[in-house]
Amino acid sequence: MCSTIERAMTSIAPTNKYMPKIIRPYGDQTNDGVVQLSFTLPIGVSPEARQAAVELAKKMGLDKILVATMESIDENFSFFVVYGRCQHDINMDDIKVVKIENPLLSFDEINDLIKAKIGRKLVVVGACIGSDAHTVGIDAIFNPKGFNHDWGFERYPWFEAHNLRAQVRVEELAKKVVDLKADAVLVSRVVTQRDEHIVELKKFLEQVKNTEGVQSHLIKICGGPRITHAEALSWGYDAGFGPGTRPSQVASFIVHEYLKRM
Ligand code: B12
């Protein structure tokens, strides 16, 4: 259901032959380096607070600084939006990204592939773990209506999808993985404080390791607004999905990974 451009962007590096190698932010003119920053200072709105914002932007290496917004959050806090010109550039040859490499398939392509190559429904189990009550992220992946014009797992005829929703203990999720003979487990974590989301996500992996009866090919995926694929790999997950993820991106990964493991 997504466009060709979107599909290409998911798994393939930019190939535009006119793309410059050395790039800088674009504001008004190519390569002018203009960026926009927003931040809060612990000081009430005043001419001094505005100047403090300018000095901070200077220390960050910006020039031609313009404070576009100074708003009071309360008596002792001000919120700023600041424009400025940065001096740095990026050589695209130096950019290396750890990313999901499999091609992005459509809803129909995924179902056809499971039917043809696997011949049974893939069992996928998802939950938002720990004390985290944010169900909307995992629901976006599972609910039939899905997310951003992309249908969710419960609509896939070749997925047996179980969404346990939010505030699920890691022990309970691991038990479900065993009871349902899951092929893939999808763990969501949205809220955090002092990286508590990482602690919880690692705790789940530990729980899986110590639970008998987990299928050896279990595909372990995590997701949430603060999660990157590279980080997820470093914790021991097979993939990580961040903001804006569409269900078909995750489904494509599951099918390709399952076929690789078989
Ligand atoms: C709605 C909401 C709530 C609702 C949740 C209702 C529900 N049923 O889910 C309620 C009111 C309950 C709530 C409560 C709280 N919230 Co709240 N909440 C939000 C809000 C406004 C939207 C979250 C959302 O639904 N996003 C939409 C979904 C679709 O996006 P998503 O979660 O990122 O999911 C996408 C991807 O990340 C990815 N994804 C997510 N999970 C997974 C999993 C897998 C396996 C995969 C593949 C992909 C994937 O796919 C999804 C689709 O693309 C955000 C702010 C914001 N604008 O994001 C704050 C926010 C998340 N909440 C926040 C906070 C602080 C809280 C509270 C602690 C507030 C309080 N003091 O009580 C409580 C915590 C309660 C708890 N025990 O968890 C903070 C978190 C900050 C932080 N440090 O982590 C935020 C960011 C607000 C803020 N700016 O301060 N919240």
C-alpha cells in the first residue's frame, strides 16, 4: 500500500546520482547551514534569558543567530526556538548505517510468500512490557486497521497474531511465547526514565533465555519511539523498530528472517 519511493527508502541506501557528497543543512539557500533548535532554560522570560539563549547557540557553534520564539513555561522557565547557521558539513561517504536489509514487501506479497514457502500461519506475539501503559504503539502494529495506511498483523490471513497489550510482565510474555509456540515475539517499550526501557528490554531477553520450551528459531523484535535497529542488535534482539514504523516493514522482516533460519 506504500509508494515505490517509500518502499525503496526503507531498505536501500540513497542512490540519486546527483546527490552531493558533502552536505550541509538547507535553510533559505543550498548549503547555508541554517538549523532550528528548541530548548528550555531554567530562567524566567527576560532580555537576559534571551541573551543567554543566544550565547548558548554561539557555544554550540552557530552564527547569524535569531531567537524566533521565547515563551514562558512558568515563572522560572523559558522555552526557545532559535535559528542559526552551523559551520559543519557531512561527507556522505563517511556515513555507515546498521539497517534492516531485506526488501520491503506488500501485504499481499507477505501473505503469498508465507503460503508458498512456509505453508502454515506464522505465530506472532506482542506486548508492551513492565509498568508501561502505552498500548498505542504495539496496537499500531497488531490492530487490523494498522498504521499510516498499512494494515496490522491481525488482518494478515497468514499470521496468527496475539496482542497482549500493555503492562505485561516479562515472565508472562515469555510464558505466552512458549504456550503459543511463537515464531516471533514483539516487545514494545515507550515510556522511560533514566534508560529504564533498556533495562526492561534486556530483562525480557534474560527471561527468554531462562525459560524452557521457547522455540529455538524465535525471532525477537523490539520497538518504540526511542529504539534504533543498531541499539536493539547490541542488546541481543534480532531487530529494532523506531518511530513511524509500519506493520508491513515488521512483517517483511519476520518472513525473511524466518525463511533464513529455516
Ligand atoms: C497517549 C499517551 C499516553 C496515554 C497512553 C494510552 C495508551 N493506551 O497507550 C496515557 C495517558 C495512559 C499516558 C500515560 C503516561 N505517559 Co504518555 N504519552 C502518550 C503520548 C501523547 C502518545 C503516545 C502514542 O500513543 N504515540 C503513537 C504511537 C503510534 O507511536 P509509538 O508509541 O512511537 O509507536 C510507533 C513506533 O514507536 C513503533 N513501535 C512502538 N512499539 C513497538 C513495538 C514493536 C515490536 C515494533 C516493531 C514497533 C513499535 O511503531 C509504532 C507505529 O509506528 C506520548 C507523547 C507523544 N506525542 O508521543 C506521551 C509520552 C510517551 N508519555 C509520557 C509520560 C511521561 C507518561 C506518564 C509517565 C505520565 C505520568 N506522569 O503519569 C504516564 C505513564 C503511564 C505508564 N504507566 O506507562 C512521556 C514519556 C517520556 C519518557 N521519558 O519516556 C511522553 C513522551 C510525553 C512527554 N513528552 O512527556 N501516556
